[in-house]
Amino acid sequence: MKRFRRLRSDERIRSLVRETSIDKKDLIYPLFVTEGTGIKNPVESMPEIYQYSIDMLDEILDRIRKSGISGILIFGIPSHKDEKASEAYNPDGVTQKAVRYIKSKYPELIIITDVCLCEYTSHGHCGLISGDKILNDETLPLLSKMAVSLAEAGADIIAPSDMMDGRVKAIREALDMNNFKDIPIMSYSAKFASGYYSPFRDAANSAPCFGDRKSYQMDFSNGREALREIADDIEEGADIVMVKPALAYLDVLKSARERFDLPLAVYNVSGEYSMVKSAAQNGWIDEKRIVTENLIAMKRAGADIIITYHALDFAEWQEE
Ligand code: PBG
Ligand code: ZN
């Protein structure tokens, strides 16, 4: 008989042989910044998550800085949207202004900016459209312009989430040509067309007004294809690759960890957050236990970096 229980007998021994742990520095907190002033607007489908106008950001940024996590992933919510997503690459757009502000006042935080057009287009798709088709090649120059303008504003890492083919290469070339050779790209490489994004689309006002994203995001039935997407992004110049969502895709994360040497990020998305948070608020589950168990699972599967709406709560629990 093997006596596994010998190493489970008390917390000191369990902690001695524990295989996986999470460092606060592994965590990134997503932040929604909206145009206007005096706004702290609760996102109905995401308990305890808000849209902030730039003048209202200090409260959350102070909390982020104090928590000891590494940084933030910024999503801008412009008041003007059009067919060409003009505000996405406007040097004075809300996202660019937010980046400049945070960079000047909170230089110790890593600022990652999501690069995608869906928050900026009137139709809510991630690229330009013609009829009901989402155009791939025509979208690339706009994504590149957006990436350069965010780098100019002070972004530390550029994170394309649009899922157009060839965008990592296009963005890398544009950054290099504009003197941003040293700005890394964290690519949302294996991003699945997922039902888990719906609360985010409330938070970022980015729901497509017709159709869905299945013609550009991945089919969730496909695991091997995810590895081809990741391999291609690495070839195009990605410095960090991502799997998204997290919990229903830990198999993909694990295979990616085994196959590739690059830093690997996972995005624990809005729907995953809201399911846990709302059940916890109802008293149905123990929030700390469940969040810790989930985040450890992501780490155990191979994530180096975890983007999660639980980041602040989790980091603050470590201080208790
Ligand atoms: C933009 C983007 C989305 C998310 C991150 N970047 C939404 C989408 O693709 O529809 C989802 C994040 C989340 O659900 O928390 N393309
Ligand atoms: Zn998008």
C-alpha cells in the first residue's frame, strides 16, 4: 500500500510539497475606460466591475498599485463610433488619453492595450465590413495604425484580439517602422468564438449588431487548429501567446505549454468571472476557495500570465 496521506497530514507538510502557486506578479486586471467625466458606471452583468471615465480612475488605480499585481489590460469605450473605427487610431481617442494618463501617474504598472476594432465600429465587428462579410486584409492597416498610436501614447505591450489572419506580422512591421522595435506583442492567438464573452460586450459596448464572430474567431470544437494558430503567430513575431477563454480550454493551454517555449497567457473571461461572482454573492459557493482553485488550475495547466477580473480580489486576499 502507498501511504499518500503521509504528505497530507497537516498544512505545514502540504505546503512543503505543494507543486503550484500563484505570484501576484502573474496577474493582469482588465480595465474599462469610457469617454466623459464623473463616470463610474457599474456593469450590470459583471458584479463589482465598472466603466470609469479618466478623471475617476485614481480610486481603482491606487487599489491596483497597492495590490501588487503587475498591470492592467485597457479597453477604451469611445462615444463616437463609425464604419472605419476612426476613434481606434485617433491620437486623442479615449484609449490613447487613458494610456497617457496612467503612464504619467502610475509608471510602475504594466500597461497592456487590447487592439481590436469592435469597440470602435458602428456595427460592432472586429474588422471592416462589406455587406455582411468581415474583411481581413483591409482591416490590417487599421489595426497597425491603432497599435502604433497606442505605443505612441505609452503602452508597454500591444495585444491584438481581433483574430484577422496576418495581423501579428502587420502590427510588428508597423511598430518596427515607427521606432517601437522594443514593444512586445502579446497575441490573442487561440481565441475561440465563445458564449463566455457576453458580459464583456455589455461592459465594452461591443456586441456585433448583426451576425456573430464565428467567421474569424475559432470554432470551440478545434484543439489542434489552436496549436496551428499559435505556431503561426509565433512565426509572425508574437512575443507572448494567449489562449482564451480559460477554464473550458485548459486542454489547449496544456498542449500549448508542452509544444511552445514562449511565455503563455490565459484570459479568464467575463462570463467565467460573472458565473463565479454571482454564485458567491448568492452564498452558493465559497468565493476565495473557488477563485483560488480556478486560478491554480490555469497555472497548473501551464499559464505564466493570467488576465482575470478576480486579480484584485485575489491579490488582496493574500494580504489578509
Ligand atoms: C475584443 C475582445 C473581447 C474580449 C477581449 N477582447 C470580446 C470579443 O471578442 O467579443 C472578451 C473578454 C471577456 O469576455 O472578458 N475583441
Ligand atoms: Zn473585437
